[in-house]
Amino acid sequence: MESMANERKYLLKNKDYISYRKKTASLVTDYLTGLPNRRALYEYYSKLEKNTFIHILFVDIDNFKRVNDTYGHSEGDKLLCAVSDFLQREVAKGKIFRMGGDEFVAVIDGSITEDDLIANVTQLKKRLHSMDFRKDVLSLISLSIGVLADQSVDQVLDDILNKCDSAMYQAKSDGKNKFVLYKTLEKMVEINKTVESEMDGALKNGEFQVYYQPKINMINSTLYGAEALVRWIHPLTGLRAPMQFIPLFEKNGFITKLDMYVFEEVCKMKQRNKGSGVEHTKVSVNMSRLHLYHRDFPKRLRNIIDKYDISPDEFEIEITESTFFKDTNELIYMVERLKDYGFSVAIDDFGSGYSALNMLKDIPANTIKIDKEFLTLSTNSYKGKKVIKNIIIMCKELKLEIVAEGVERKEQADFLMSCGCENAQGFLYSKAIPEKDFIKFAQSLLVDNVKPITFTFDGTVKSDDGKYEAEYVIDKDNPIQYSFVPSIFKGKQAVHLPGGKLEKNCFHVTQDIFRTESYTISMWVYVEKANAWTATAYVKYETGFLAIIPNAWEGHASFRIRDSKNVDGWHDAAGCQFPEHKWVHTVVTYNAHTETMYMYTNGDILGHREEVPTNRFALRVMIGGDAFQKSFEGNLYDVRFYSQVLGPAEVKELYDSYVNDPDFIAEI
């Protein structure tokens, strides 16, 4: 009893001192985690021997805000406590401090070697996801760590922390879940100082040169467009890779000057090549997100092209996917203004971020460029290939152009084409090359009209280029062979088909000739016997079919597209049926972008339909037969498959080229 009384007296006498000690302790202790705080770090550092060395880690939790936003601040607080416990356990010979928010500092005994320090940091990143915490939360986070090794204590702590902080932010800039040694960053700082001292002079002296990477239509091996890419040709050190200066220019703002310079250089290139096919080739130019903060940016671009008398539809403005997540409202405004001025807009590096699919409904872009790394990773697995295929299908449904970046292997190109992607760029076709080389490359690929795959049937069933051969599938119950008969031209032959059961006594050709979603089919047809609904050409798709039917219902001919996704998906462009014993030139076209179909006979429009859904992925192609009716009886000549849509004037010109030929002898 006496001892308790004495203790009570002591507490009463010294209550002010005890209160002071409690307040002092709270000033140096983090209220949430119980770790020493920033103030404690300064006190701790001030007591270290000046002739000692330490290592410092500056640790930041990546995506911590996302945890708070998704799971609430209470769960975020629990995560901070769990990470603080984790660091105390895992950092060897280190004292941990919470700096505030999601940032921690570890002061480590300098007796540990740098190699052991790096090994410890590497293990930290690996073991983070083994913590005893919710796995769904852990899946969102990682650590970005700045490392300052072998630091003498005689330096001011603020300077030391600034170095660590810089290294940590570099780790974040490099893609998060990384660590950066300050001494590596220090070398980079020196390099950046040199680059910054030279950049204005380099721009003035023309050291920045525009290279062009061709974009290729993989289906017909023609030039689809090009991307303008900047290269720095230094007079002393030679070619500088973009990664040596572009990230720095993004930080210091010089990138906006460089972007405009590149854009104008492309205009000059087009002006230098007026009158050539290259003049009107669409060129895409990368633009930094920093332009979003200048409302006059689209107008400035328009002023430049007006200066050189160039149409805006010859340009595509590329904006990286990551930009779309940071400034969505500003970006939507800017994209709309760019389109108002006539420019196309592309989302670059699609698939490199987390919300790519969600953004498609909000951003009024024209083109999607599939990211190189996303493509490489996705094509290495069955599920990945399914993802790529369905992204392509979805973009097509949204009427977006698609370009695959970084295509390096033929297997990648074949896979992309099988998914409906027609355009690509990458080392398989060409690296970025100087203007002079690009002009030569482009001229070798440019054609006024893409050549069709043609089966003339002039005494042979091979295509005119020799690449394909039509396979005649005979009807065993009526085994009559095809034959060759006079055609529309003197001295030329056409193929005669005898008719037969469905899919028999007709030609089957590989679906490889029919890989584009927009197309034109042209042929001369001579009906010997008018069988109802018999097709002269038929293509079976995963999602339906197309058929050219000379005699459909009640005196009509029809170009029919079936959309099997919809029970009412029957679409006919129809007109008068083809007469018997006369030659008729028929052309059908389908435009996947406008969802319109046309049927022509003898150069004139027979019928057309709009709002016709696009069929994808051809499975079978037949000439002179189909899967529903008995085969065609009559003659066919000069069957052409185009991977583009011919317009009315082009169809009329094609028809006239036949009938105005002096050897034309057909009765029409």
C-alpha cells in the first residue's frame, strides 16, 4: 500500500514531465504505423558519427491511390501498416521511417556491401506479394525504390533525401516496380545537362532529321502510309537514339518545339515530292500530351499545312495511350478539334495501359495502333491470341482502322491477317529510314489501283499470276467435266460449267484470296439455263455468306449477304435477272467502313443496300456453285477478286474497257 502511495505521489509531482515525454514521443512517431517519422529521421541522422557511411532506400508504393479509390481509405491504412511491418522484417540491418503518405525511408548500415544491398532490394520487390495480406490488393501494388549507396554522413540530410527521391521517381518513370541507383542516375543527369545545352542549337542547325517507317497493307503488299520518327544526327557523336533525348524533352517541354519541327519537315517532304505517288501518302506524326494545354494547337497545325497547300487528310496525329488516362476531358476536346480541322487521330501503343478498352467508347479516334509489346506477349499464348482477335473484331465494329506495330516475324503477320488486321509496320517490312530511301521504297510499292486476283479461265484454271489454282469438285452421280468455250473476245476462251448437285461440278478456291472485309468481285456471266437461286460466286464466312445470284426470285438478280448473327439478317441488292444465252458483266462491291453493298450489270448500278453488317473470316470460296442450290449451268470469264471497293466510275470504266476492245465479240 505504501509503495502505491509513493508511486501516486511521484506521478502527481511529475505529471508535467510525463505529459511532456508523451508529447515528445508522439512528435517523432507515426500515428498510424508506429514507425519513426520524418522528424525522427532527422534526429537519428544528426546523432550518427560523421566519419561513417550508410545506404539509403527511398521506397514508394506504386498504385497506392488506386487501392484507396477501389477499396477505401481504411483498407489503404491497413496496407500501410502491413508494408511497414514487411520493411522492418525484410530490410537487412536497416532502420525504417515513414516519411508520409505511401513513402518510406530505410537507413542501412554501411558495412553491407553494395552487391548485398542490391540483392536485398531485389528480394524486397519479389517478396512483397508474399505478404500476409489480401491478394487482390497486393496484385495492384509494387515498389519503386531509389537507392543511394555508400553515402558519407557528413552531407546535409536534405541533399541526401533529394538524391534518393530523384532515383525513386526515375524508377517510377521507367515503368514502376523497379529500383534505380542514384550513381546511375547521376551519370544520366550529366548526360541530360549536355543534351539540354545542345538541343536549341541542334534544332537550328538541322541536326534533327525525320525518318519514315512504312506502314504496309499485308494483304496486297502495298504502301498504306508511314510514321514520321525523329533522329538526332550529332556532328561529333553521330546517331543518337530517341530514348537518349525524347524522355528529357518531355520533361523540359522542348518536345513541343520538336513536334512542330517534325510536322513541318513532313510538309516540306510532301512539297518536294509533288507529282509523285508519295505526295499524298498519309503520314502519322507523334504529338506530346503537353500540346493538350494549348487550345490553339489544332489551329497551329492547320496553319502549317495551309502554308504548304497540303490537305489535312494526308496526316494522322498520333497520341500515346497513356495520355488518354491523364487528361481525358482535355484530350476529348483536342481530338474533336483536330478532326474539325480535317486531321485523323490515332491512339498509339494501344494495349500498353490498363483501361484501353474502356477508352474506346469515349475518345473519337480514327485509328488504333496495337502496341508492339502487347502484340508480342499476346501472340505467345492461346488466350492472348483470342484477346488480340477480339480486340480487332471490336475495333472493326466501331469502324476504327487498325495498325499493328512491331511486326517482326511472318508468323505474326499471318496471325494478324487471319484476325482481320490488314495493316502493319515493323522490321519484317522496314525499319525507319531516311527520306531518300523512303521515297525509293514507297515508289516500289505504290500502285494506282491494286491488282485483283484474276481467273480469266482462258484455257486454264490457274489464276493469271500463277499463284492460285481453282479445284474442280466433281459430282460423282453426274461426273461431267468443265470445258473451254469461246469467250467475249476473239481468240480467247471462257470456262463452261455443266451444273450439278450443290457444291459439285464447280470450282473451289482457297479463302486466302478473300482476306479483306471490303471487296469487289467482277465477272462475265453467260447463263445457259436459268436455275433459281443458283450462285455464280459464293463465299462462306464464320458469320454468314455472300452470293451472286443471276436469277433469284420473280425475275430478279441479287447480290445477297447473309448475317447469321441476326435471324432477319438477309440483305439483297437486287435488279433485273440475267437473260439466258447472253453475256452479262456483273460487279458487286461491299464497303465495310460504310456498310454499303452495290450490284452492277454492264456498267450500271442494278441495286444497293445500306446498313449491311460486315461478315468476317472467310472459310470457303466457290465459283459456279454454293452450299444451298444446284450448281450454275453456263459460262464464266475473267473472274476478279479485288481487295478494295471500286466506285461507280471505276466500274463503268472497267466495263467500257471490255466493250471498246476491238476484239470484243459478245452479244450483250
